[in-house]
Amino acid sequence: MKTFTNKLRCDILKMIHNAKSGHPGGALSCVDILAVLYKKVLNIPKDWDKSPDFNTRDRFILSKGHASTALYAVLANCGFFDINLLNGFRILGSKLQGHPSSRANLAGVEVSTGSLGQGLSIAVGIALALRLDNINSKVFVLLGDGEMQEGSVWESLMNANHQKLDNLVIIIDKNHLQIDGATDEVKTLEPLDKKLEAFGFKTVQIDGHNYNEIEKALIEAKKSKKLTAIIANTIKGKGVSFMENNASWHGKAPNDEQLKAALEELC
Amino acid sequence: MLTKNTEIKSPRNTYGDTLVELGTKNPNIVVLDADLSCSTQTVKFKKVFPERFFNCGIAEQDMMTTAAGLAYCGKIVFASTFAMFATARCLDQIRNTICYSKLNVKIVATHGGITVGEDGASHQALEDISFMRSIPDIKVIVPADCSEVKQVIEYAANTPGPMYIRIPRTNLTNIFDENKYKFNPETPLKLKDGKDLTIVSNGETLIEVLNAAEKLKEVGIEADILHYPVVKPFHHNLLKESAIKTKKVVVVENHSVIGGLGSAVCESLCQYAPSKVYRIGTKDTFGQSGEQRELMDFYGLSDKKLYEKILKFMDVK
């Protein structure tokens, strides 16, 4: 798994370097979770809508759409689309839009995200539709911790609980940083676990870079009939020493030298 | 096409009844509301199909994105609340989730316009058409009577893609003969033929325009009356032909003069048939509390005020 996630990290950095823009920090913090999801947990056919199992697939919504490179890297390396498409990230006419776009018709991308605070409600709507249609798939949605400051997230947490959704799993990529600095300093979310529990969720805290912990929590949540929120403690910029825990790498591309140094660390 | 039966009916009741009819035929139809189901009359659907009705509570943003998720899975989703809260509060959700992903969500907003009445400015949506019209890939429809409301809702259920349908709080006088009128989203309608000016309207101001035009006719002013229920996508030809003939255009709407039908007409005419245009709607202002008819008079939208305003406009050379 480590070799695989190193490859994903390299792809993420190359994409952002090539595009001269993007969001490395939050992609590197959630990429281990995405790797485990797609390798071990989600039941999603690689041939996407051409598969007879398309309608019964699990759903994954990347609510923190700015981590698009993590999603694109995982999808490409899992064979959803040609890996060469990664070179087009953020370039005019590309299917790999800055934030995931369903208009781009890219295998593996569900709905468009990017404007924060909306992915969870979308996931709730999908979960309701699956329940109406008696489809036993699970809906996974990944949010950023900073994103939890959006009021609309709490509206949909309330709705998920009210609707007693047992087919929804929430993962929070808690990297403790947002654009303007530490989440605790900008607008604290604490106690996040208690708040989620008060909203009717079972919470599980994990190390979001420990593959075993990630897998165990996701598999248990997938089986569980109780609404689960996995709080994954992560490091923004994880894997590249000079990016780790540094908010300034939220939305900045590495230059040639920085890319070289980062790739050397990862290879 | 026009009816002599000037019965007054509730468009919200029509909406609720039509949802039930559609829901009976199509199990894919689901309905969402934000704690106003008794006002919007989606409660009618809830009573018959409780499992396909979702009350999102007083959380309109959550309603719109939940609607998006349901639509993404193939449901035909009607989401309703007051026009004020359906648009302004949820603009980002509508733009970035519903419209950007081209999802099959029908936002049917009631209580559009100044005639919300006594609740006052906080509840009077005067900018909703403007907000919605600026978003790509959403159809914006403002029906004028109950037979049209019914057909527009049926059309919405059978046509993929995002739509915004605006219904007033007020009861509407019948305009169309329900047996003869067929709503066609592709063609606006000419309801009266005149030579002196063109009047464009939709929604609840259409009946005011028709009544004002009767009085104008008595003083020798004959107007082409154009009904534009579909504000977006805007169909240019009928307006263009009429404006080339009359050279004077009046637009009447229960909405701000900024960004609504008046703006759509000006955008069309400046490209296809530059003309003198007089936009009648609420000015760049907030509304206020008052009885519905009083407000229509105060903001110059009643048939009587329209008559006076248009007479003045016709004198200006």
C-alpha cells in the first residue's frame, strides 16, 4: 500500500506542478484514505457506466473538491481512466477540471463538487434514493475539517440523523489547517466528536495515515447499521517534509526544484 | 384559447393536485419541502405518498443539495418553498450543484413577487427571476393562471434538467380555456393583436395587462399582448416581429425591473430590434407590508395603474 500511495503522491505533485496551480496540502492529507477506500472498501466497477453493476455500485463523494488531484490519481491508478489524462489537469478542455465536474464525463467522478459544504447533502440525497430503490450500496462522503465550518453541513447532519440513514458513512479529513491557518485559530470545531455524537452519529477516531486503522474503520462503518462519522486525524501535506503542517501549501504549486525535492523524498 | 370563465383559483392547490396526479403515474417522482408544505401545498403529495416526501425542515440549502442527490440517482425531484428562500438563500447550491451537474430538480417556488402582502419585504421575492436567469442551463418559467400552472408542472416532470417555476401567493383569475390552451415551452403567445404598442408580461400581472388593454382600446390604443411564461431560454422571434411593427414596448412583471422579464426583453431587443422600452415592475427597492391589491396599486402593477402609466408612455414622443 505504501508503494501505491507514494505513487499517488508523486502523481498529485506532478499534476499540480504541471498545472502551476492546485491544492497539494489537502490532497496529500486525504490520499491514504482514498487509496484504502478504492483498493479495499468501495465496490465500484472500473468500467464505470458500461458495467452491469453500475447502478448497484457504492458511491463516493469528495465533498472537499479542491483535493481533486487525490481523487484523479486514485481513479487513474485504479484503472478508471487512462493515466495520461492526469497530464491535462486544469488545462483548457481537459476532463480533469480544477474541481471535480460531472460535466466532464470522467469515469469515477460522481457529482460536481468544489463549493464547500454541499457534498454531504448530495450524499444524503443519494442515500435516500438508494433506499427508495432498495439498493444495498453504501454512500461514502469525505469532508475537510475546515469545511465543517459551513452551516449547511450541520443542516445535512441533522437530516441524515432524522432520516435514520444506515447506508451513509461520513469521513472527516481532519488535517487541522485551513487557508488562513490553524482551524482552532480561525474558528474552532471542537469538540468535534461530541458535536457529531450530539447530532446522532457514532464517531470513530483514527490515524488517517495508518492503512490498517483506515481499513478497519471503513469496513466496520460499511457493515454498521448505525450512522458513522470517521474522524481521520491527518497531516496536511503528508509525505513531503516541507509541506507538512504548513497551511501555505493549501493552494500552491511546487516549482521545479520543490517538485524534484518532493519526488526524491517519495521515491 | 382565452376563456370567458373568469373563475379565481389557487395556483398552489393546482400545484399540489398536479403533483399527486403525476406521482400516481410515475413512482420516480419525489417531493421535498422546507417546513412550508401547508403553504406550498406539497402536503397534498405527502398525504398520498409519504414515503416519497421529504421534509427537510427549515434548511433550504440542505433541501436543494439533497434534491440534487436524489435527482442524481434518477429521481424526478420537485423542491418547494417560498421564492425568497428557494433562490437567494440557496443560490450557490442551485448553481454549483443542481445546475452545474445539470440535475433533474424542479424548484417550484410559491409566494413570488410583491403580492406576498402583509409579511412585507423579508418575504417578498422581487429578485428571484433575476437570480435564476443568470445561471446557465436552468429554465425559468412564470405561469399566468392555474391551467397553465398544471401544464407547466406536467411539462417539468416530463422534461429533464433544472427548472425554476414561480407561482404567486395570490389566487389567479382564469385566463386560458383549459380545454383549448396548450402550453408550449418553445413558443410565447400573442394574446391580442394591436398596432400601437407591444406589451409583454407573464405571471399574475398578465391578467392586469389584459384588463388595462381593454381600457386602452377604448381610447384608441391597440396593443399586441405577448405572454412570455418562459423567461429563459428566451424566445426572440415573437417579440422581435411585434417590436418591429409597433416600435414601442412595455414590459409588466411582478418583480424588480432589474434582471427579470424586463431585462430579458431589453437584452433581446437591443440585439434584434432596438426599440423604446418601458419596464414596469418594482423599482430598485424593497417591498413593504400591505394588502395585496393595495400593493399592486402602490407599485403600479394593477390594471388601473398600468392604464395610467401606459397612457403617459404613449404620449412621450
